[in-house]
Amino acid sequence: MNSRRQFVKKGVLGVAAGSMLGSTKTLASVMDSPKAEDLKLGFAGYTFVHFNLEEALKMIEKVDVNYLCIKDFHLPFDSSAAQIEAFHNQLKASGIKGYAVGPIYTKTREEIDNAFEYAKRVGVNMIVGIPQKEDLQYLDGKVKEYNIRYAIHNHGPEDKLYPNATVIVDLVKHLDSRIGLCFDMGHNMRDGHDPIKDLKRYKDRIFDIHLKNVTAATADGKTCELGRGVIDIPSFVDMLRKVKYSGVCSLEYEKDMKDPMAGIAESVGYFRGVTDAR
């Protein structure tokens, strides 16, 4: 796997070099340093919505990423114990760990119950979800009952429930500490909120990160390759380390979703170049 990682770095060396402006490190140190390992890189399962599990795992293997947030189109809610075991075995064979499930949209308390039972059966300790605001107090009881963390996902200006991190934290700050957010930094920026400042401000409630960049800090902004957007990724990485973020940074790549491999490889290589260089 290390040889594949070095290949990815070399393939985007020019991008990584660009991230080193103002740094005293050499390009050789970018290639050799293991520092990137202090930040866990994964994938949001939605990245692979147009691919079956086997196809998705092949793409993830190519860039040597080891974590996946599981979507139900790869592991259905009604999967049997045998199907769940087979799923995990497939991931393990590819060197990948399924660390959470979601995002899961729920409109009723019964659907919240089903989400927690699903997470329990899958064997993960976190749900990424989008509950109704009136169900947040009910959610408080469920995280206590199951001891499974619940990360609410923000979806930008089109989302009337949770457009940004501030809205979520204001709603959950008096609830159980196991209720927090899956911080979609791109949608946060599209809603006019600085993802670097919000990462610092809400660090104790950020359980998961959807790693992405966007073309503009407006509703019209589109997901793009990680190094090509308006978010200062090197500064974001610096803040991840400053706040001692210990969760997964899951790349959610939503450009060219039916043919995403080039953008995925560039984004992974850029992230590793930045994290190694700083």
C-alpha cells in the first residue's frame, strides 16, 4: 500500500509543490514524511453512488485510503447478519474499515429507531444523519440508550433544516455530548460561513468531516478538486492539528460523479501533499 501511496503523491507532485509556498521543506520531504498519518483520510460513501461495492472498493484501493462511511446503497438497511459479515469481509480484504453509516434521512421517530438498530447491527459507533428538528430531544434519548454518536450533516443554503454548522450547534449544545455534527466544510462555505473558524469554534461537537472544496463561497459554488477551490486547505489542515481532531476526514467528491477517478486521485494526492508538507 505504501508504494501506491507514493505513486499517488508523485502523480500530483506539482499540486503538492504548490501547497509548499512559504514552507522551508523540500519536495523530497513531502515524499518521505509519514506525518500525514496523524489525520485519517476516508471516503464518504455518497462519492460512489453510481458504482456498486466492488467498483467502489477498487477505486478506493487505487488511492490507498482506508476508511469508508457506509451508505445504504452498498449495505441496505434490511441486510441480514450474514450479509453484514460478508460486507465487512469485502472491506477488510481491501484494507478498508467501515467506521460509520449515513447520511441517513429520517422523518419519523420510527425511522430514527431503525437507524440506530441498523448502526448497531453493522457494528459502527456513529450515525451521520438528518433528523427533524422536533425529534432532537428524542434523539437525545437514543444516543444514551445505544451509546452511538449521532453526527448531523449540514447541507448548505438549500437546506432549510441545517444549512451550516452554527445552526446545528445552537440546536444541540444543550443535548447529550454524543450529538454533534458531520461538518461538511464545502456546504458551510457555500452558506457564507468560514470552515476554518467554525472548525476551531465547534471542535468539541465535530465528530466527522466531509472533506471537499467548492468553486465559490455562495450558493452557486460547486464541488471541485480539493486543491482548486476557495477554501484554504493548508490552513484547514493546520486547524485540524491545532484542535487535535481525531475523527476521519472523509473526501466527498461530487464532481464528474460517473467518472470521478482523476479528480479523486488528484484530491487525495493534494491532501497528502499538504499534510506531509506542514
